[in-house]
Amino acid sequence: MGSLKPADANQNKGGFLATRADALVNWGRKNSLWPMPLGLSCCGIEMMSMLGPRFDLARFGAEAARFTPRQCDLMIVAGTLTWKMAEAARTIYDQMPEPKWVIAMGVCSSSGGMYDSYSVVQGVDMILPVDVYVPGCPPRPDAVIDAILKLQTRIERETPVRDLLATPVTEGWEEGTGRFKRQPNKSNPTRRDGEVAEAEVEAAQ
Amino acid sequence: MTVMERLATALAGIAHEVETPADGTPCLRVAHDGVRPLMQALKTGGGFETNTFVTAVDREPAEPRFEVVWEFLSVKHNDRVRVRMLSNDEYPKVPTIIDLWPGAAFFERECYDMFGVRFEGHANLRRLLMPQAYEHHPLRKEFPHQGIEPDKLYREWDRKRRTQGGQPS
């Protein structure tokens, strides 16, 4: 059957119960992504088509688009994000409960696209931690479905229960409330997080 | 009765110059003081009931630098007229026309936002497209197309969000 090599450090830390619980949690998360449709321009039309019956995102369990961030865990930034809109986009992202993921749909949200301009955010990764970038102007619905499938494989590899068990009780629980502290988002850092950290270091010096 | 004849009768006694550019639309040049009487005459005597647009031109390095342009349409007679006013001020001052054509209010706000033209008498001369705290007028010649610190306002907001108990992220 399996190899008799010693298990590595991570596996020792996890253990059978934790890894199986991880698999169950991840299975539930990846098959019930609820998108927050941030349709900012023409990509929004393709996204509607993707959610509709023709491309039928319901096959992958992600068709339940909600227009309140409180019920969503997948933000699809579909279209051109301007600096004026960036504050609203970031606020919506902050209001989404953890865990949460972001798809940058189309070139405008991935890199600014053709809008090399004073008013357009040159890639939403300047303000949001993006997990998957989808090229295209706009991308076909198939391409975004592919992005969601890629995100699902990414979610499969996450280790929520093992992270929970690895957190010391004294650090993990809020004093006197019986609540577990919010897990840090495991997504990529934004480009801006780096800049802000640098600025804080500079200010400290 | 052609446009030129109608204009000649309507604008009798008001200081202006008439030009006919290549596109054939009659074009009236007017000074700052002549704008109000000319506009009133166009509305009442000329029969131009529609304001098509209000905009400005940054003619740098030509002097005078700015040119404010209005265009009007007479649906009844199916003809147009353009009015132009030159100004060499850093922030040109121009009388508003929103009492005559209320639809011009948005055009004037946009023109203020993009060029910094101040419309005197406009009750609500706020920026239309850019954030209210924005410091520049993007369609001016000296403005670079990638902007001057385009993320400045977002940075300020973001710092406030991080330091004053915003949602952690």
C-alpha cells in the first residue's frame, strides 16, 4: 500500500482527524461559493450571462449571487475600477465575512487594461488581495468558470482546521468572550499592503 | 429666412463678431460682458430652445489660453449656432446660463471639473466626475495623462480606515 517513509512535519501536526475535517470543510466551501457581483462595466454583462441558464454556473455551486456583502465569500470584480469607486469596493470587501476570495475579471480589473489613465486603478490588486486573474476584454463566461474551478482547487489545498488547532489557545480565543479570533485571510497580500508596511517602517525610523 | 438673417435681427445692438468655420455652423465671438445679453437674445429672439453642450478648450501655448464654447440648437428651424468666449485667466470666470437653459447645469459642472472654469451664478458648482476633494483639472494641457498621484485620496481614506478602527483585513 502506502510508503513507510516517516511523515513530514506538517502531517505530524495535522493528524488523521484534522486532515479529514479540513477536507470536509474545504469541500463545503468550494462547492458553495456565493459571489458578490461587483459589475462595474461591460464585464458585468458577461458575468450575468455566466450566472444565467446558458452557461449555468449552478453546475459548480456558485450561482447564488447576493447583493449584500454580508452573505458573500467570493468577490468578482468585473470591470473598470476607478479611484473614486475604489473606496466603495474596499468597503464592500471588508464587509464580507471570512473566509473570502477575489477574482479579477477582465484586463481592466487585472491591470487597468487600456485605461492608462488618471482616474482608473491600475489593477485591483492595488487595493484587494486577488486570487485569480482572468484575461480578456471581456472574458468569455467559460473563462470565468475556469477561474472559479481554479479557485476551487486552490480552496481544496487550504488547511482551516489544522490552522485552528495550530493556534495556541491563549492567542486564539478572545478574553472572556468565548469567541475565536478572526482568522487572517489567507489570500495574497495587496500591492498596497506592502507600500503601507514600508511607509510604517519609514515613519518608525 | 436663413440662420444668419435670424441671428442678425435677434442680435441687433449686441456686441459680437460672426465667423463661419469650415463646418458651416455660424459662430459668434463675444466678450465676457456680452455673454448674458447675447444668450438672452438667442433664447428669446433667436428661437434656440436647446443647449447642446457647454465646454472649454485649453489652447495653450496660444494666448489667450482658454476658450469657453456653447452650442445651441433650434429644433423648430433645424439649425445650430456656436458661441465662443476667450479668457486668459488661470480660472476663467463666465456667467452661467442655467436660468435660461436649466439643462446646462451638468455641462457647467463638468466644464468646471475638467477645466476649472468658474461659472458665476451657478448655485451648485461642484465637481461632476472626479471626487469632491480632487485638486486638479484633468483636461488642462499641463495635466499628465496618468495623473498626479491618482491614488492620493484613496491613500488618505485607507490610512483613516486602518488607523481609526476600520474593519481589519
